[in-house]
Amino acid sequence: MSQMMAKELERGPAGREPLASPSREQSPRLGSPPATPSLEEAHPEVAIRRGTARTEQQLMERVFERCHGFILAASQASSVPAEFLGALTANESGGNPHAVRFEPAVYRHLKAVAGGQSPRWGGIRREELATELGEVLHPKAGQFHAHYLSAPFAARHAAELGSLTDEALRELASSWGFTQIMGFHMVGRPGTVRDLREPNFHFRLATQLLAEFAQDYQLDLTCEYEELFRCWNTGQPYGTTKDPAYVVNGLRRMAIYKRLIEPSGDRVIEPSRRAG
């Protein structure tokens, strides 16, 4: 057979070049489905939610570790559930016993009362109040201060306030500790503002203040949690909180804290030394 004929046979019919066999790299991988993105890659909002859930869990675990012994003791002596106090602590201080928040507008009001002026809250321009309260984290709403800093308050305590130093007035105008109790709550009560840093004293007073709200507004301490969160921030059960998510966060954190309590059987837990 001539070389020309051999080449023709190799070329195949109609003189076409034979198709090359597909290389291993070019061959489709039968049985291997195309790679699919993860749920978090396909839906970034899922990753955000999961990250938020982890952060919230860590926050509540920190509050539980630092505070639960004190919270449990206070709740067992009142009708306020431990999970509510745990969530309130998370909302207000994140479990930091040394948290202090100075509110300049409150300070100026107390100073005016001490000087015989402004017998009730409201002598400060609304715009100025909103600006200054916006500078601090989770401030009490203006109506909260109006609930307490009334004309009767001024009448009862003007002389006492007038005898205080400027530093003492600043302490009264600050919120303190785990649940950020305003210093002026100590006016007319046994003890001093600095006692608000002592955990047992602090949580007992928190339950007393909640009980006072419940009595004033006919609230049930065992179930009307949204209203109680609003009272703590605004002084009213239907007030508008400075942080729009304040109540939602509180209710979610209650559920997490309750899950943390259940394995412990509500036994008294030795508080972390960091709480003091």
C-alpha cells in the first residue's frame, strides 16, 4: 500500500481529519454535581442573623456568669422573674457592674431645683434635651425623668439637694451599675448612690422600682414584660423608647436567659468575683 493510500485511510471518509479523543481535563465529570454556594453565601442575611444570634448568646452567657447569683436572690424575694432581670441587665449595661452614664440635662435640672428653680422636669428646651440625651447609650427618655422629677419631688427634697456638693449632684444625675438605676432614686432612701454598685443592693432596688411601676400602672410583674421594659426606659408602660429595638431586644434576651437558667435548676450559683 502506498504511503498516500495509508494517509487517506487514516483521514477517514470524505477526507476529514478524525476527531481527537477528549482529554481527561476536557471530559465532563459524570456524577459530580456542580458546586453549590453555601446557605450563607447565597443568602448573606442568614450569616448576619447567625452572627447576631452568636453575639446575643455570648452576651447573655456573660450576664449569667457575672450576675445570676445576685439576680436569683433578688427574684426569689419578689415577683420579678430572673430572666427579666437578666435581660434588663443585658439591655442596660451588658453585665458591667461599673457602668456609669452621666446625663447633663438631669444634672442641670437637679442643680436648678437645689437653687429653688424648676420645681418639675421640663424647664429645659426640648431640642437641647434631645441632643444631650442622644450622646449617651440607651438614655432614659425624657418622660422617665418627668415621672420622678416632679413638683412634689422638688418640694420634698429641695433643701436636701441644696446642701449637696456639685459632685454629689452629678452622682444623682448619673445612672449606675447593672440595670443603670438613676442616682436620684436614692434621694429619700436609705443608703448612698455608691451603694448602687453593690450587686445585692442594686438588684433588690431594681425589683422595688419595678414593683412601684406595677403598682402605679396596675401591671402584672409575672407577664407584662413589654410594658415593664418600657417603664424602665420611659417611665410609662406605653412610652416610646429612645432605642426603637429596646423592647424587642429585651424580650429576645429573656428567652435566651431562661434557657440558661433551666439546666441550673434555679440553684443558687456562686456569683463571679468579677461582678463586684
